[in-house]
Amino acid sequence: MIIMKFGGTLMGSASAIERSASLVAAEVRRGTSVVVAVSAMVGVTDSLLALASQAEQGDIAYANDAVTQLRIRHLSTIETLGGAPNSDTAREVRELCESLRQTVAGVALLKELSRRSRDLIVSFGERLSAPLMALALENLGVRAHHLSGGGAGLLTDGQFGNARPLPEAYPRLRERLGGLLGAGLTPVVAGFIGETTQGVTTTLGRGGTDYTATIIGAALSAAEVWTWKDVDGVMSADPRLVEGARNLAQLSYAEVMELAYFGAKVLHPLAVTPLQQSGIPLRVKGAADPDHPGTLIVAEPQIDPAHPVKAVTAIRNLAVLTVGGAGLVGVPDAFGQIFQVLAREEINVHMISQGNSQATLSLVVSQPDARRAAEVLKRDLGNSGYPRELHLQENVAVVAVVGEGMRGSRGVAARLFGAVAQANVNLLMIAQGSSELNISFAIENRDVEAAVRAAHAAFELGAQLRPA
Ligand SMILES: Nc1ncnc2c1ncn2[C@@H]1O[C@H](COP(=O)(O)OP(=O)(O)O)[C@@H](O)[C@H]1O
Ligand SMILES: N[C@@H](CC(=O)OP(=O)(O)O)C(=O)O
């Protein structure tokens, strides 16, 4: 059995959906059981987030207009897929849009958007796309049945916007999806969304359909989980940034987590976690070339000692906040307090670096959180009796090089920073993960391309890999 995930681009139009469905049908015809997880049509999640925040401002006209656009887009896709206006699929899409309109009207009326309401609104993207995939599969003679995340059994905790699966999700997914497969049906699960035990809709975080697929893969003990992409697998760098980026044959679970954490948009950072215990492989495959093996992600991939670094990645729009002052020295609790304040404000810290002795601590946070982070630190630490200085540098990016082979390998840092210096890039901060799986450094946003290209070239990442 295989789980197949299709992201927004591969669900983006009637022809894209037909092509994705044909990849499922080919496998089903070979006698493989397949469970499908789909994302919202490309752009839909962003539109839903935008209309939710407009509704919160009370702009009901904007929100209604946006719902109408979504309705037209999905209904016209159904029409192109050959679905009649009075088909079950079209009826379901109209009902979902009506229910979305009512939810949004409630938000506009109250001018209040909780994380919980936002999750409900954003869940409509996947709930609208799953019926379209089921229709396309039926058109190809594959008997399909679509479900929402909660309907499939994906129970989560109540961390709206960032929910995690509960242990009970696994047996429930096994029972519900296993039942459908046993009846000869191909389940199509709306990705990215789950449900609390009280039946409240949650989401798994941006890019969460990868995670849905691997949770299902673990629940059903799948042979492999395949996430189909518009690239032929995980590449040595974002191909939009580095022309010579090449596809990687194998990566470890840990490497892929680091890459995703440090900004490689290709997978959700937690996507591999459900697979780690059972060792189920995750394969990232390119829809344009289905015979290409793509990237195989396993616990222990082959290591090429000549190439300790496998990939380079970047996150933009960050800021460095440096907290310092001699008074930090010898205050045992100082760092603890800093992190507590930020955690309470739900400000995520991407990277940290400690200066000489304990005199300074540099923290990388998202640009939109940066000023608030500085303010709350000033406000909440101001009373605790030790002097400090706060310095904020905005418009920062973090670049990371990742590879298991770096562990114990000498000269990696020298090679990296030599190349970055040659490219005339100024370093703001450096950190090495304690796992020795990555080296990351902060630079100004405007230097990202130069730094990524320099690192890519320094480790010959374009040449080490098998030809595509
Ligand atoms: N290291 C990388 N390898 C592959 N793709 C990457 C990498 N870094 C960034 N990307 C970008 O990620 C995109 C795929 O992610 P995304 O569009 O979110 O996929 P999907 O919507 O199918 O889940 C690619 O088109 C590519 O531009
Ligand atoms: N639709 C969600 C979930 C997702 O996984 O999307 P995609 O596979 O298109 O990145 C999002 O945009 O975050």
C-alpha cells in the first residue's frame, strides 16, 4: 500500500487534477492499494486567510466577493472535469461555499477572529478540493471516496494553526481508511486538517498535507509515502535560487527535517516524524517525470564521505535581536527568563548564539515578530534588576548547509565561510546545531542569493549527485 500526496500546484486546475488522478489510477491498476491526500487548489489557502482577516476588520463585501470567486473556481473546475451542475460533487461544493459564507459572516459581525475560527475557515480549501480529486478518479474508473481529515480519523490536540496528531488518531485512521480500502475504494483525504476529540476543526500548519500523508502512512503501515511535487525530488538548493541545483537521490529523516526547518519549502518540517519509528520510506517524486525515482528519505541513507554537505537552504524575513550588557553575566536565570517571555508571547526563536561568557545572547526571530519581541523583553525584563542592552537588526536571512557527513568532518566551516567571504557577504551571526548536522549563519536579506550560490558552489553540490 502506498500513500500519495498532491500539493496545491498539482491540484491547481482541472488539467492538473486529471494528471494527478492519472498517477493514482496507474498505481491502482497495477494492483496497489492507494490512499490519496490532497491540498487545496493553489492560492486558495492564502485567499481564505486574506478573507478571514478582512472579515475580522468587518469588510464583509470583500469577504463575500472572495467566497464567490472560490465558488466559481471550484464549480468551473468541476464542469471542466465533466461533472454536471446537478452532480453530487457540484452540490457539495455549493453547500460548502454556503457554509463558508455563513462562518465568515459570523466573523464579520463579531469583528473577532480566534485561532479556532481561522482554522475552520482555512479548512474549506482542502474540503473543497478533495471532492474534485474523487471526481477525477471516478472519471478514470477508480472507485473513490473523499473524507475530511476528521472524517478519516485524524484526531489532533487543540493547538489551532499548529495541531499535532493524538495517539488515538492512528487506530482510528487504520479502522476508517482500512475499511474503505477493504471495500475496494480509494480514499481521498482532505490534507492539512484534523479534528479534536470534541469534533472541532484544526489545521496542522502551513504545508501540512505532507504531514497528513505521513500520519496516514504510519497508521496504515504503508510500504512507502509518496509526495508528488512540481520538482523531481528534494534538490541541493531551491531551484528558483540556484540554477545548477540537482536532485538528491537519498536523504535521512534528520537531514530532511533540518532542510525543512531552515526554509526548504519542499516538505513540512514535521512530515517525517510519524515515519521515524517504523522506518517507512518517504519518497518525494516529480509529477512531470513519474518514472524518475525522486528522492528517497530513510533512516540511514548512503553517505558519500567526499561530500559531507548535501544541500543549502535559506529563510528570509527574519531579524536578529541581541540581548546584552555586563549584568547578564552571572545571573543564572537570565537566559531562562528571556525564553520564557518570548514563549509566553508565542514568539518563535529560529536560531540562537551566545556571545563570549554570558555577556550577550543573539536570537533570530521572524521579522513580523521582531519589534514586539524587543518590546516585551524590555517591558518584562526591565524590572528584574540587571542592566541590559537590546539591539535589533532587521531584514535578516538565515542560510544553512545540511548533511549527516558533516559530523566529525574537518574543514567544513572553513570551506563554507571562506566561500561566503569571497562572495563579499557580511556575517551577522553563526551557529552550529549540536547534532553537527547543520551549520547556519545570519546575513542581510539582500545577500541571500550570493551566499546560497557561494555555498552551493563551495561544496560542489551541483556535481556530486547522479544526473537527473
Ligand atoms: N531544496 C529544495 N528542493 C526542492 N524544492 C525546493 C527546495 N527548496 C525550495 N523548493 C521549492 O519548493 C517547491 C515545492 O514545494 P511546494 O510548492 O510547497 O509543494 P507542494 O505544494 O506540492 O507541497 C518547489 O517548486 C521549489 O521551488
Ligand atoms: N493548503 C495548505 C496545506 C498544504 O500542504 O499546501 P501545499 O501542499 O500546497 O503546500 C497550505 O497552503 O499550507
